[in-house]
Amino acid sequence: MRPAIIPSIRYEDAPAAILFLCDAFGFLPHAIYPDEEDEQIIHHAQLVLDGNMLMLGSALPGEAQERYGWVTPEEAGGVTSSLYVVVEDVDGHCERARANGATIIDEPHENDGYPGRGYAARDPEGHVWSFGSYDPFAPIEDA
């Protein structure tokens, strides 16, 4: 088994979120499982980017929502977590995201106190995404 930690997000409009994440952030569909009767409901979707995966689904009321306490950023009145994604071309990635409707909340900049560049964006449903060239898995170079 391949070890992995895979973030999972809930969206009010999961089909629109899938299109946005692919167009703006460069994800590719891996698997999408819509409801048999209502294709606007996504039970589970897997998107990939550079060998990494994000899972998402529709934010629906019901037993699972109550059991887990899932809320959207709008329902929470803000975000409770954000996602960090390593990208090679921070500035180009930011322009792609902006051109496809992402709200840029922190323009590309040199990181303060550690190597690399980064920027932050909010998706249409309020989830915060950070993108940067800093790769915490890369070997640390001797100074």
C-alpha cells in the first residue's frame, strides 16, 4: 500500500468546484461518482495534480454531515484549514488561477524566513489554497 495523506473537501456546488479546480489550479479528474438521479450531487471525486490527490464531494445535509460536523467556509464564517500545494512556477500558476476566477489573497512573493516563493488564493466557495515553490520534502542544502 502506498502511504498517503489525502485532503478531502466538501462543496455546495461540487460539479462547479471540479471544473474550477481543474481550470484554475491545474488538477485533473481521476474519478468522479455522481448521484444516479441527480448529476449535480457528487458522492465522491478524486482529482490529481503532479502525483498527489484531492478528494471532494457535495456538501449535503444528513447523517454524515451531522456525525462529522462538516461545514462549508460560509457556514463556519471563515476557514478552519488551508491546503498547501508545491508548484514550480509560482507566478505562472497564480496568473492561471486569477484568469480562471480565483481570488488572489496574497500575491506571489518571496517567503519570509524560509526559501522559495508563494501565493495564496480563495476558491469560489471560500476554501483557502496556498501554492509555493518551497518543497518541505526536498533535501536541506548545507549553508
